[in-house]
Amino acid sequence: MNSEQAASFIENGMTIATSGFTPAGYPKAVPLALADRLKKNKQQFKITLMTGASVGEELDGSLSELGIISRRYPYQTNRILRDNINNGKTNYADIHLSHFAQQIRYGFFGEIDLGIIEAISIDEMGNIIPSTSVGISPTIIDNANSIIVEINEHHPIELEGIHDIYQLLDPPNRKPIPIIRPEDRIGTTYIPTDPSKIEAIVITNIPDQGSLLAEIDQDSQEIANHIIRFFENEVKQGKLPNNLLPLQSGVGSVANAVLSGLLHSSFENLNFYSEVIQDSVLELIDHGKFRIASGTSLTFSPEGQKKFIKKIEYYKKKIILRPQEISNNPEIIRRLGSISMNTAIEADIYGNVNSTHLMGTRIVNGIGGSGDFTRNAYLSIFVTPSTAKNGTISCIVPMISHVDHSEHDVQIIVTEQGLADLRGLSPRERAKSIIKNCAHPKYKSKLESYFKNAIKQGGHIPHIIKSYF
């Protein structure tokens, strides 16, 4: 049926779960049709919306503009939705991405009334072949009362075969996940589906929003250089093998730049076990740097999308897309010995990291999968420019305003100024290292002064805390 007919299945007060992950593989036509219907009817309408991670304008944007989303899980990047969350119009819970699918199965969020899944096809048995992301789609298909499938003809049918769908049993029946190497395939190329659940099939032809990445600036290049030199030194000391250990990288321009820095390094035959496959991953595959890349979504720029489609048969041999419950699973991250590299909004002098909130109150996007990898990595690295807002704000601060990653989990902090290796250091030693190596010269003396005065007050982690009550 057409998207308008399919959208009529969505009723006020429903819990809707959709495919999609940073923003790739999300439904587009049905949400737009719902928004059009509500604009015309001007009716009061609210839904709870669950996705794998962030989705595009056609979903989060069109529905947030009308104030339709009353509750949202577990990660977002849309400007209007973010404003609605910070203004209290949308209730939002920020959840570790590896936890979300199992929490749905446990019933923590109630019933899913309707799932909307983007696919490239449905096979003769009714099984769904997903498009450019997997995310939580298998869990939605299993747990939703009914399903709408958007078959998006914009995506090449040759995507079939890139997916590896494996679903976990829940405790007390859970078994070890049999992934020993990043290239291991353990599941099916389709999502097993009960065809009786499918209420509608909508044919679409709409591209993913894509991810526009900024040009690699000098700060990002310097951060990449510091990390490469650190890796080289770790190899010399025998702490890492010559081809390192599987790499994980967060999303965005700085993370993309750090990966691109590997192009000009001496490292070869690298493995990538992460969430998001970005443009830089294709570059590294093309240059023979990456032998395999495992994730849960293909989040390319428009140019990266064209490049991928042009060489899709080649890339399919190098790329695997898994459910996010597998791509972000702590068991596998620990087994593989992943090296995590994620971005921070700010870090304090003791190594605590804020990656989600401005001034401790206004959320930006969410924790995403950074916690899944940071807490289980062989090496956990956080990167940030030393300043923000044209140098008017220091990203190295005495005390962060919101804690996402505590000093217990953060081992390496890198800015364009340098790299602080915090392994084995006491809090006071960490403070000296971070101020010396990571702080911008403009703020270094102020941070040193704060630290000296804090030491006078004593304590394991010296702080100057005043009462405002």
C-alpha cells in the first residue's frame, strides 16, 4: 500500500519502534506521511519513539517539528528534538546502546505497538533483509505487535549478504557469543520474521540523510598524529602487536579525522570492530590498511554513498553489519581487546569525561555506544580539541559538569596540545599529566593554580567545592 495508507495504522498514544542507526537505514516515507496527515487534521497526537540510535530529518525532524514525540529512546542528533528534550516537551532517557535491545525484551518500556523497518527486500518466506543499518531491527521484529516494512529501492539490492544477524537468548539461558575474530560470521543474512505480523509493505526511493563531515582541520590532524605516535611507541614496548588490536571509533568529524590519520601511518592489516562505518573506513579499506570492518550501520557522506555503491561487491567482502547488541557487546569487546577512541565535550584534570551535556544540563546527543566500548576496552582513548568556541572555553576543566565516563575507565586523553597517558597514575599524578600535556597554554596557568589551591585542602582527589545554598 502507499505510505499514507500505512501511516493510518499509527494511532495516538502508541509506542513505535523503528530501524535506523546514526542516521542510516531508518524509515522515511511513512513518518513523512504521518506528519502530513497531522498537519492537515491539526489533531492532538503523541507517540513514544524508539530507534537503534539517531535517525534522519524525515523521522525525528518531521515529528519533532509538530511536537508529536512525547518520549524518545535511546540516542538522538536532531536539533528540534534536542530543543524539545531540553525544554521538557519530550521525555528522553539516555541509554547505553548495547543495553537497549535486551531492555526492550525484558519489558522495561512496555509493549511495542508497531514496528517500522526499512529493508531492501523480503524473501519468499517473509524474512526481512535490512538496508544500511541493523540497529535494534531484529528485536523490534520479534517484539512488536505488528510491522510496517518500507522497501527502499534507492539502496542497492546487492546489500544482501553484508548483514550477519545473530540474536541472544536472555538470562538465565544466554550462551557465549561465538565471535573470536572481527571477521567471524555467526548468523543469517536476513532477519527471521513472522510474516503474519506484517501489516503493510510500502515501496520507497529515498536516500539516507547521510553524514556531512567537516574538512580535517589542524587540531584534528594534530590529535591524530599524537595517537599514531602513541601506538608506535606501544608496539615498540611490546604492549600492542604490529597490527594493533581491533579499533573502535565514535562518530563525527574529529573521529573521522583520527581514523584518516592511519592512512599515513606504517600500520597495516588493521581490524575495525565498531558501531558506525564512516567515509574514512572506506579509505582505509581502499589503501589496504583495514582488512575487515564490522559495525551496525553504513553512515557515509553523499560522496561516500556513491563510492560504496560503485564498489559494493568489493566492500561486501570487507564489511559486516550486525545488530547493535552484538556490535557493542561488552563480551566481544573484552575478548577482542578493542582500542576505543571516542570524543569528549570536556575532560577534567582527574580524567573524568563529559560526552553528553553542555554545562551539565543541556544534552547534546547522548552517550551512544561510547560507554559500551570505554568500560571494556583494552585501551580507552578520549579525544577533544583543548578549547571550544574559538578559544573562549577550555575543554580541560577542574571538574566536569556532568560525568559520563569516570576516571576509572578513561586511560588516555588527547588534545591537539598532546597526549596524557593516565594508566596506573594516582589522581594527583593524573592532574599534573593532563594539565601539562592536554591543556591549552591560555588556560594552563589557571588550571595549575586551581590544582595547587585544591591540594592545600587535601583529599585523595583534591577539589575546591563551595556551597551555594
